[in-house]
Amino acid sequence: MMDSLQSSSTKPDSQPKTYECNSPRRIFRTLIVDDDPQLVRLFTLQLQQAGFEVTSAADGKSALRHARTDKPDIILLDVTLPDSSGIEISVRLRSLTSAPIILITGHAEITFQDQLRAHYADDYLIKPVNSQELLAMINSHLPSA
């Protein structure tokens, strides 16, 4: 299970630990594409707490529409979508935006992962994804302030 973006110590007077976007001067727009509403809510909460602006789409058609209208700085894209393959959508997104695409997959096979990075995405994450891993991956693909 993913850990929360904020964690608190067992000491009553300690402050929660927070993770932030790598650029305090700019709010980056993130598009989350996944048909799992629970995962989308969790990612949205984590990213908003870290200072990101978030939009989401539950299918490929909506993802393409949001990419055109919202101009995201980074895209988190599930490999398995109800109306199309996330891989197919990543190819179509490439014609619309230069935003980094991070594919999210449940497939742990090394050859599959290598194919994702080589042909369809800037990077990938394997489910389950914890909040530190998610933010580190996103920040590694965004420009520094």
C-alpha cells in the first residue's frame, strides 16, 4: 500500500514531514490518467499537498482532450485503460505535447519495463507506488527553479 505524503512521528510535539515540488516559484501542472478513482484521489492529494496543480482523466479519450486544453508539464499514465492501451495513448500524446510521460504499470518484467522506457515514455513506475517514489520520479523530470 502507498504511504501517505505526510507522516507524523509518535512524539506529540513533532511536526509532520512533507515533500514538496522541486520548484517553489512555479506551480507545475500534472495530468493523471488512470481509471482507478481511489488511486487518482490518492495521487491527487499527494501532488496537491506538494504544490502541484492536478487534473485527471479516466480514459484515453479524456487524456488526449486534457493534454490539448490543460497543457500539462508532466503526465502520469496508466498502461491499462478501459478504452485503449496506455501505450497507444502515450504515442498519441507525443504528437500533442513534449511533457514528460511516466507510465504506471503493474507489470514487473524487466523486458516490458525496458520497452516502455525505450519506445513510449520518459520513465515508468511499478504499482504499488509510494509517495516518496512518485514525487522523486516527477521531480527528476521537471526543470529546476
